[in-house]
Amino acid sequence: LLKSNPFVGLVLLNAVDLVNYLLVGLMFTAVFWFTRRNKPRWSAVAMAMSWLSILLHFLTDISFRMFSLAGQFADATQSLKQTYISSGEALLAMNNPTVVISGPGPMLSLFLIFASGLTFSILLWNKPPFPRGTALVGIIANSIGLLFFVTVFISVEWGWIPIPLNALFRIPWYILLILGLYRLWRVEE
């Protein structure tokens, strides 16, 4: 699939998450610059968690390594193909994006991004130009995200439930954050 339709293959391997994490990092950096005025320590903790999360995600993402292996596999002789299959299986064993619990790097990355989002949401409570709704939606989204880890601990079969619920609040939260940052930019202009 990665050779015949690379875009679909990379999407299935969650390569789009790399773009998401990068954009979230930029957005959280802007929120950090705003929140650091009132709560510098907590803002720094949230910023450190978010950039550590992004770094972990980039270091443990297997999308482009699998893409490279697929290209090498397609051009390999029959005797080398088994080597590339074994390498691909080893990568998927470390971090399989199609399972509820992937490797420790991606799990820690996910935990840190939810924890930093929750911290930033609490810091934004009652901080114009961000309405309370922005903070509330962020608190709900990131709490549901953190609930994923509790759910997985209780039952792996139910671990997938918090992630789509999180998206129902996380996407509106991103939009509200962007609107608040835009209002902030307009005020300071």
C-alpha cells in the first residue's frame, strides 16, 4: 500500500498526526506567551510538557520509516525481502498505530499533550480575551483524553471509547483557542 498509494498508507500510519502535533505546538506556544504573565511557573510546566510530547511523538512515529522500508522492499531481491518484512514487523511491534495501546513513547506523548492542554485550559479560566467557554471546553476535552489512560488500565477493550469523545471537544477547543489568540493579536495591534 505504501508503494502503490503512499498518501493513503501514510494516513493509515497516522502521519497526519505529525502535522497536528506541530500545529498544536505552535498554538500552545502562543498560549504560553499569553499565560506566562500571570502564572509563569505553571505556564512553563505546560509548555515543557507539550514540547516534550511533540518531541516524543516525532521520535517514535514510524510512518516515514515504514514508507522507506516499503520502497526498499519493492526494489529488493527476493532474498532480501524477508529482511525488510522482519524490519517492518519489528517497527509495528514497537509502535502500531492501529492498536489501542501502542509503545511507551507514543503513550507518554499522548499523556503529556493532554496534561499540558488541561494545564493551559485551567490557566485560561477567566483570562480575557478568552471566554470561560474556551477554558471549559479545553478542560472537558483534555480530561476525557486523560480518562483514556484510566479506561485502558481498567479494560483494554474499552480503551478506544475516550478518544473519539475527546475529539468532539478537542476540535472545538482548538477553534476557540485560535479565535481567542486572534482577538488577543487584534487587541495588541
